[in-house]
Amino acid sequence: MTRKNSDSLSLTETNQVITFGCRLNVYESQVIKDLSSQVGLSGAIIVNTCAVTAEAERQARQAIRKLRRENPQAEIIVTGCAAQMNPSRYADMPEVSHVVGNHEKMKAETYQKLMGEEACPQVLVNDIMSVRETASHLVSGFDGKARAFVQVQNGCDHRCTFCTIPYGRGNSRSVALGEIVTQIQKLVENGYQEVVLTGVDITGYGADLPGSPTLGQIIRRLLSLVPSLKRLRLSSLDPVEIDQDLWRLIAEEPRLMPHLHLSLQAGDDLILKRMKRRHLRHDALEFCQKARSYRPEVIFGADLIAGFPTETEEMFQNTLRIIDECDLTFLHVFPYSPRPGTPASRMPQVAPSLIKERAARLRHLGEQKIQQVFDRMMGNVVEIMVEALEEKGQKIVGKTDTFIPVRLENDGSMVISDFVKGRVVEKTSQNLLATLI
């Protein structure tokens, strides 16, 4: 199996599908590509947007304008969370042909309408809060990616004060276990050895299904039913929603990778309360301590918001401290931006210059934490899954089980998704360098 490497802009061969945002969008973009191609749509540019920050929306609009300049005759279709929540904003852009909602983008009939002989409305967006089910789509592969993404859940029942995502995704909906297993079996048959379970709030999985199965229960069963899957990863976890089955898997299941990403957002209790998060500072500390007691090699990532309304320097220091106290490594830092209609947008705001400065401090600490991990791994033997083959320098590039990026010499026999071992001999600011064993 050979696949070319990709970056944050994912382009298909038949229709261009450009993806912004989360791993769930990556999965959905592949579904969009498959569905639009199946019905015969071709030559379209489909932009799958994100609305988590104002910057994400700005980048999407900028990309749309650029795409129109470079493709003056193409049909440009805009979808995703930003389109779902503010369809008129994109419909008013002269570059945009159609605006499609998050539910509609996952239907083949939508793309049939877009290419039909009868006139199609410019805006195809429904009330996302009325959606009760998550449709199953069998994806055979992901263009340009060595690991596959599988949706297990969509939407969110919680209402954090800074977040608009529930209004773009709707309420929490879970995918039945049988559909998840069928999807993963298909991907494994097609050569994928690593799968990421993704969703908006995956630790909220199962509350809407008969018997209310938990995330840990379905992972345990799918690993039993798909024994040939070598690696399983999880997208963001809420630290107070880890069920007992999932804790047992963290402790005992080697195929569940020791890289856990927390939806943390802050390290100060008052800010967490004003965010209306479900956890407090001590919950994050207890989660990391417990996970590390089960898997000493585990590496943590976390989402953090810099400059949330009312955040003082003392409160920000608590967030800085929790990075060390939890020994967080991979930091996804988001400078706070007010989202229209959210309670946080009506709170006293932190000065934009201060938000920018605090975000920079968080990122700088994150860079230091990564270098500390790199230092600890010098001389170690690591196993990586090959994600890319570099022509210049004949290098192979991949990730360890803890998601550490490694580059090795290529002996000429490697292909994408192979597993190889190397000894770490050097580091850069971005990755480890290893010699092939």
C-alpha cells in the first residue's frame, strides 16, 4: 500500500476537498470525497470548514477567495461547522456556489441535487439540533494518510460557555458497535494498521444507545473482534468521563497507544467553572497520575485556551503550572476569541495583546516539554509506523506509540504503514533521528 504524505489541506483527485479543523473533519472529508464521486460529481472544490475559533473561519474565507482566483470556472461548495452555523455569511461571498450543512454533507442525495438538471437552492442547511442519528459510511481508505480515522460519535450535550460546536454539530449521537467494527475490519483489510477513534465528545459515547454502552466497553469488544488491528488511538478525552473498562484497557491493552490527549482548556478552577467545564484542576492531576501509574511510558497532550475572559495573571500561572504538574507534552494552544452568542463573549474580555502574549508563553513551554521528552529518549530503541518516504536524503518518517515523530534512514525496502525499529541517536527541534536496526 502506497500513499503520499499530506498536510492540513487535503485535496482529492476528482473533486478537491479542502479540510480545516479536527480529526472528525478529516474523516468526514473522506466521506464527502467518496459520496460526491459515487454520484458522478466532478471538478468541484468542496471546503470543509471549522468554527472553533475566529481565526479558523478567517483562514477558511481566505482560502475560498484564493481558490476562486486560481479556479475561476470551478464550482465552490462550502460546508462544515462554520457553514452550518452561519450559512448566509458564506452564501453572500461571490466566490461561493453552494453552502451545505453538516448533516447534508454526509448524504449522497445532496451531491445529486448539486449536479441535477433542476435548479438547486444555493443553501442546503437544516436544523442540526433535529438530527438524532449518526449515519454510517463505509470508508475504504484515506488519501495521503498512513493512519485511518473512524467516527464513533458526533455532537455534544454539554454547553461550555466559550464553545459553539454543539450548534454546528448538534446533540451527542453515537455510532453502533457493529458499524464501527465493520468499518475497522474494512480498513485493516486495505492495509491500515493504525486507527484513530474520533468524534466531538467521544467519552460521552453510548448514552443515546440501547443499554448505554460506554466507550471502554465498545473499545474492548472491537479489539476482540478485530485482532489484526495493531494500533488504536483515541481523540480528545474528558478527564472525568473515563469509565472503568477504559481504565482497564489503558492499564492492560498494548494495542491501545500510550498517548492520551485531554480536553483540558485551563488549569485554574475559577476559570474552569466560568468555562462550565465538567472537571476541576484536581481531576486533571488525578487522571494523569492514575494513567501514568498504569502506563509509565504514557505521554499526554492537551487543549489549552489562552486569555479566557476574566483570566488574571495568577489564574494564567495556574495553567502554566499544571503543564509541569501533569507533565503535559503536546499542547494545542488556542488564543481565546469570542464566539457570537456564547456566554463567554459577554464576560469581561482580556486585552488581545495579552491573549497573544499568553498564548506565546504556553507554546514556548510546550516546545520545552517536547525537547525534554526527546532528551529522555536518546539512545532508546523505538518502533515507528512509516508515514512518509522522503526522496531527498532517503529518509523514512513516522511516529512512535507515544506519537513522537522520528526520522530514519531508508534501506529501500520500506513502504507506507510498515513498522520498523531504530535507535535514537540525535534530535532536532521537530523530531528524533534514529538509525535503522
